[in-house]
Amino acid sequence: MSVMENIGAQKPHVISGRIIARNTFLNVISGCIPLATAVLAVPLLIHGFGTERYGLLTLFWMVIGYLGLLDLGIGRATTKFVADRLSRNDHDDLPPLVWTSWTLLLGLGVLAGLVIVMLVPVLLNHVFSVPPYLRTETTASLYWLALFMPLGFIVAGAQGVLAAQQRFDVITSIQIPAGLSGYLIPLFVLLYTQDLSVVVWALGVGRTVVGGVYIWCCLRSMPALWHYRRSS
């Protein structure tokens, strides 16, 4: 039985030393595999995009990382409160708790996107110091970045729900291909164009797929979420 087929099979509130050790190992693996890929991919990306375009791509990744801090700890709080209720077998409060968390994260993601849109002139002229020949594609890249920004916050919330259930096997099975896609997608785009806006759009589509998979896994592992949403 595959990990995805076994999403609902584990009792999430039962925690043992073996589970903790397994989860630690999975977290290490989910970080090491994309890191190893980066060692091979980064020289190819620098050669293909050039230092200026690759530098801007790196800055976009940094923007995503720093704006992710705007979730105000809601993702971690979701993990804590969901795990607490699971440990007490208090399942009735879980659906409204999770959906409220996801709604707040979505709102914060939209806010982060709006911040990027409003700061586009500042980012172009004072932060990134974009050369004139890259201004058009950099501007389009920032708008795409703003559009896809809410998905990053939703992913954090979905990860929180799965982590509360100790489903790090599921998280790892998603994180590894998601991490690899951050390098493989730009390499694939390089076969056709160097345009950064196309790269950011493609990464955003990949992020959308990842977000959808996370949400689907949460609904599979906690069917009450789906039933609550349909009845509300």
C-alpha cells in the first residue's frame, strides 16, 4: 500500500519514540535530496540564465521566504491546537479550527501579494537594482509572484494539519518533489526561454499543484473537514 493510499490508516494521536525517530529521519531526507539537486543544478542555471538573471531569481526565492514569516505563527499554532485536540479525541472542534486557520492564512497571503504589488517600483529601483534590459520581465515576474503568494501560506497551514497527525511520511513524499521542482522547472524553462517571468509563472503553477496535493491529503486524512465544508 502506497503512502498516499495509506493516508488515513495511521492513528495520528499515538506518538512513540519510534515515530519521532522516523519523523526526524524523514525531515532530514526531505532537506538533503533537494540540496543535493541544487549542487548539480545551480551551475547549470547560472550558465543558462546568466549571473544577473540568476541573481534576480535568487532574490525572488528570498522574497518568498521572508514574506512567509507574515503567517504570524498561524501554521505552527494550527499544528499545536490540532495535535492537542487529537490527543484528547476531541474531533468536533477540528473542522472549524482548521478552516478558520486556512482562511486566515489565505487572507494573509493575499495581503502579502498586495504588498508586493505596491512595492514593485521600490523593488525595481532601490532593492534589486534591475538593469534596463531586464525591467520588463522583472516587473512581470513580481506580479506573478504576488499572484501566487497566497498559495505559500495555504501550504503552511496544510502542512500544520498533517504534522499534527504525525504524517511526516506524507509531508516528505510531497516536499521532496516540490523541492526538486524548484530547480528542475527553471532548467526545463531554459530549454525554451531565458525570460524570468516565464520561470516565475511556471514555478507558481508548480506551487499550485503542491498546494492542491496538500489540501487533498488533509481532506483524505481528516474526512470531517470535507463534510464540514460541504454542510457549511
